[in-house]
Amino acid sequence: MGDLKLVVSINAENPIPHDLELIAGQLQWAGLDQYDAGDQGDMIAQRVRCRLALIKGEWYLDQRVGVPWRQAMAAKGTSRARMARIIRAALAGVPGVSRVKDVTVTTSAITRTAAISFAVEGDAGRVIGPITVDVPFVVAET
């Protein structure tokens, strides 16, 4: 059985982002059986988004898990190249991802925001992406 899908675009049936997705009142599954060698693009894309949403230290059972958004990414003087390396390392550990490709970090000194764009290759060889994720904090331009 695959992972349950999460809401990525808001509509009348799914008004809460990142909640479980419903279509015609039914829960939706992302991808195929996790043990099936077939195309699992949706499942891998969802796992990638979930990995990036987990802040390091946030999960009480294992505070080593997650992306160090507060500890390293939001630290003053962190370069875009270092941010890209941190994201690449986080994505490399996602189940189903065999290779991380094309990680780009874009920052704006005016709005003090950042966005990360990347693509990953799944175990079955399919390239998933590009995926763009807004950084969940205010950044200082370096």
C-alpha cells in the first residue's frame, strides 16, 4: 500500500493545505505499492515535501531527524551554496530517491525570503521535478 496523498492545492473539498486529500469524499493514495518497482513519482514527490517540512529537532522521538532550518539554514552568513548542500543531503535520505539533481537556492534581500528548486531521480529511474519549495522562515541575504 502507498502513502496517503496530502493536499497541495486548495479547493472546496480540500480547504486545508497539507491535510489528507479527498476526491469525491474518498482518501487518495500517492503512487503504487511501495514494494512495486513501477512508477512511484507521486509517492516520492510527497515524501520529499514531507522531509523538507520536518524541522530538525521537531520530532520528539528522534531530534536528529529533519532539515536544520533554524540551526543552519536561517543562520546569519549561511551561503546559498551551503543551503543547497544541506538540502541535497536531506533529499538523498528520502526512501525511493536514488539521486538528487539540480538543487538551486534563490534568495531575495528585499522580501527576505528564499525558495529551493530541485529535481530527484527515483529508484525506477524517473526524474521527479522540478519541484519548488518556499523556505519556511525569513532569511538574511549574505
